[in-house]
Amino acid sequence: MARRKSLTAQLLQAYRDAQKEKAAAAKRAEAERDRQARAAEREAAQRAKEEARREREQAQAWARAQKEKEVQRSAESRRAEQIVRDLEKREAARAREAEQKKQAEAREKAAAERQAKQEASDRLRQEATAKTSELEMQVDRLASVLHARPGGLHAYRPEVEEAFSEGGSEGLTNCVEGALGEVRYPDGLRGGRRAAFAPEARELVLEVELPGQVVVPAVTQYRFKASVPPTVVPQPRKETECKAMYRDLVARLSLRAIAEAFAVSPPSLVDVVAFNGHVHAKDRATGKAIRPCLISLRASRETFEDLILDEPELDPVQTLHFLNAIVSQHPYDLEPVRPVVTFDLAKYKLAAERDVVAGLDSRPDLVALDPIEFEHLIRRLFEKIGLKSWVTQASRDDGVDAVAVNEEPLIGGLCIIQAKRSKNAVPAEAVRALAGVMHDKAAAKGIVVTTAWFGKASWDFAHRTGRMELIDGRHLKALLLEHLGIDALIGLPKLPPGWETRDLT
């Protein structure tokens, strides 16, 4: 029983040992598995740790790289910003410099403009002062024209005496005109002079062209006005003052002209000077040219030489009244007076009369006459018509072929005649030239006589003047037949426009 127990116990023990061994093996296997699991876990943890480490390192490397990139970008950004700031600074500096330069230029420009304005103002002030001074000088010249008479005119007297002894009245007047023509006057105050001499009356007739009203300054002074823009403003002279100054000037010029005429003429030949002062102007109502006489007087040498013309207190207007001069009451307005003596025709060189009518046959050809015969024929024609006429010499006739006078009191006056013995149309320039001669001679009428014809321009011009008459060949032919009984021919090479054959033959 004990052995069986023991076997059983042994078996049981063995079983139990086997179970224990198995359990121990299982436990060891479990432990191994646990160990392996733990090892695997440790290995996995190690790998994970390693992986984590690598990842950290990679992350750190990436972070460092990113940081480096960020640092680089920051550095580049800072450099770029610095460059931008530098550019902005330079641009700002340039802008400041440009602005400063602009401001400096603006200041310089403003200063230059101020300087220019100041200089312009100064120039205008100087201009005003200069113009005012010039005006004052001009007024002084007007006021001193009588006192500024030249000396030494008496030296011409022997020459005038010799001219009279050699050339008679004409020689004397030519010499007197030449002597007076050499006398200097201020600008604008000298006018033409004509002289005539009547030896029987020992009278010298002097006709002088006086200056117009424009010689009197219409301005008293020039004033600088600081307006925008600044300017020089003239201060007008009062009309009453202008009229008084012109009246005074005309009186001074007249007295000076008479004094110079007495000075150059010998006392042995000239006792009296008859003076007429005319002025060329335009009629303000009609616009036509006029030549009114503003002063006329006759003064003896004895009376005139008693005057003290250089006396500062001398009033020239009162002096004219003292000399019984006929003076325009309103010379500035060109109110005329009647001359005390009309200008003598001795100015013209008169030719000896010829009776050409008696020498003509019954049918003379007007074109075939010589110039002198033709002019004398015209003279006889106008005498027959009723004018008193003279024929001038061919030389130095100033474009005048004949001088005629209409003695009718209302419509009379001096008439200038020009005779054109021509085969062609008279140029319009010749008609206009006669108008100039009429103006120069102060003639009341002008007549152009021709054997030919006139163009439309000549007829229109004569019609506009109102003081010219044109006589063409056929009209002349009719006048000769009517007044002198001469049935003349006109030997023109061609028939003028509008004429008929009977007008020539």
C-alpha cells in the first residue's frame, strides 16, 4: 500500500513535476515571450525612439534650415528694405535738392522779376522824366524862337544890292529868298518863304509858311503810373493853353521873319516889309487842303527897328497889335484873315508878249506850232475870254506855262495854266503834278490845255479837286474858233477815243 502510494505518489509527483515542469516551461516560454515581447517592445521603442530622434533631428535640421532660410530671407528682406530705404533716402534727397533748387530758382526768378519790375519802373520813370524834359525843352524852343535870331544877317546886304543892280527886282527877291533860306530854325518851325519886290514903293513882300498847330505840345508832362502793368501817362494840356501858345508862337515867328527880312535887305532899297503868314492845313469840315492867312501886316523899317525884340517882357501878340497887324482871332482854329497885300506876280519870270495870232494862216495845225507859239496862242485865247494873263519863260517855270488872273471880286484869283502840245494822251501824272503846283503857288484854279486828249483817271481827278479844268484838243479847237476866229487843224496820228474825224479837221 505504501509502494502503491509511492508509485502513485511518484506518478502523481511525476505528473505534478511534469505539470510543474510544463507550467515552468510555459512560464519560461511565457517569460521568454514576455522577454521577447519586452525586447521587441524595447527594440520597437528603441526604433521608435531612434525614429523619433531622427525625426527630431530631421525636424531640427528642417527647422534650422527654415530658420536659416528665414534668417536669410530676413537678411535679404532687410537688405532689400535697406536698399529701398537708401533709394528712398536718395530720392528724397534728390527731391529735396530739386525742391530746394526749384525754390532757389523761384526765389531768383521772383527776385529777377522784382528787379525787372523795378528796372522797368525806373525806366518808365526815367522815360517820363526824359519826355517831360523834352517837352519843356520844346516849349522853351517855342518861347525862345524870337530871341534866337541869328546874327550877321546884315552881311547879305551888299550881295542883295549887287543882285538888284544886276537882275532888278527878280534878282533882289531871289537873293533875299536865298539868304533867308540859309537861316536855321528849330525842327518843325521853318516854313517856305517867297519874296516879291516893288522898287517904286521900296516895299518887300514876304510870304511865310507858318507851322501848324501840331508843333504846340498837347501834353504838359508825362507821369509814371504804378498800375498793372505800370505805364507812362501823358497829362494833356488845356485847349485854352494850346491856343494861347500857338497864338504866341505865330506872333514870334512872324516878328522874327520880318526882322530877318529887314536885316538882309539894304535900307537904301527897302523901306517897308509887307508880311503874310499862311499855314497849310486840312479843313476839319470838308477834309480838303486849305491855306489860310493867319497874320498880315505892313511895317516900316523905322517903326520896326524901334522895337526891342529881345526884351524878356515883350509880348509878341501885343507887338503885332502895335504894328496894326491883321491877326486871326482864332489862329489855332485856322480862322483866316484878309491879307493887307496880295502876293506880287513878280515871283514869276514873265516873257515878252508875242502876237502869234497875226502870223497864223487860216487853217493852222496846232500840233505843228512850236512850243512858244503855242503858249502865246493860249495866252491870247484866255485874254480874249476875259482873263489878264502872262506867259512865263520856258526855263525854271515850276511846271507853269502861263499865269492868269481873274479880276472878278467874288470868283477871281490866281490861275495856273499848263499847255501841252502833244500827239498822245496827257498822262494823269501831269494833271496831278499841276495840282501840286497849284497848292505851292496858292492858286485858285488850274487849267491844262492840250492838243490831244485826257484819260478817265485825269477827268476823275480834276472832278474831285473841283478847282481844275481840262481842255482837250477838240474843245480847244472850238474855243479858238469862237473867240479868236481861228479854224485850226489838229494833226494827230490817230483818232482819239470818242472823237470824230471832223474834230480834227
